Amino acid sequence: MTRTDDAAVADQVARRDEVRTLSDQLPRFMRLVHALKNQVASDRDRAALVLLHPLTRLGPLRQGALAELVHADPSTVSRHVAVLVERGLVRRVADESDGRASRLVVTDDGRAALEALRRERESHLERVTAGWSAADLASFTTLFGRLLDDMSATLPGVGDACDPTDATRETP
């Protein structure tokens, strides 16, 4: 083997080790995200509030289309939508193409609730990353966005429709 071959093999081994580490870190990340969700005050149904993201981004949607979009069971989405409607965060309007159906529209209160949720999330991330340099934060944000984009691209039927960051983020 030549020195170039040795370097290539070493790079492959190092890459495999890094992918393994990332694979081990993802379940921890998911557990932490789940734990953060559970810290929310009991009067807020965060699962229902998450549905405000695609409704705000994409505009009025039928409930079935929303369930399909977020890859959730229609009965689960129905319960969450009922909470949103009851709280005045979403209202049903007649579907112009089919008067028997309705579309879900985010109300001003819904937009305010979504903005409060965003501020809460940003405040938490600000505390978590307070010791990071601006360069480290920018680098991580870019790479994390790239990971999410690449993961989305490998899953059939999963696009950016559920992405709350919408088109304001550019991919490198």
C-alpha cells in the first residue's frame, strides 16, 4: 500500500467512527428534545401548537392534508385541531373548491401563540449556547441545517413543509 492508500483508508476509518458517534448522539438528542417538551406548563398543549407551523407557512389546509403533511395519524391531528379551535388559535373556513369540506386557518391569537413558542425556544437556545463563540454557533447552525436538509432528502414524502424555519434559511 502506498502512503496515499494508507491515508485514504485512515480517512474511511475516521469517517466511519464519526458517523457511529453521530448515530449514538441522535437518540440522546431526541430524548433531550422530548424532555424539553415535557417541561412546558400543563395548560399548553405543545403537540397541538406544533401544527401551527405548517398552517402558518402554507396557509389554510384541510385537516386530512395537515395530518398527511406532518406524518401523523388523522385521529391524533383531529384531537390537536380541536384543542386549537377551542383555544381560538385556529378557525375552520369553508373550502372554496368543496363547500362540504373546511380548511384550517391560523387566527391572530394563533400567530401570537406561535411567536411566543418561538421566543421561548430561542431563549432556551440562547442560554444553552451562551458560552459558544459566534463562529461556533454559526458553524453549528449551518451544519445542523445541512444535516436536516440531507435527512429530509432521503425520506420519501418528507419535504420542508413542516420546517418552521421556512425559506429564510439558505443551504450552503
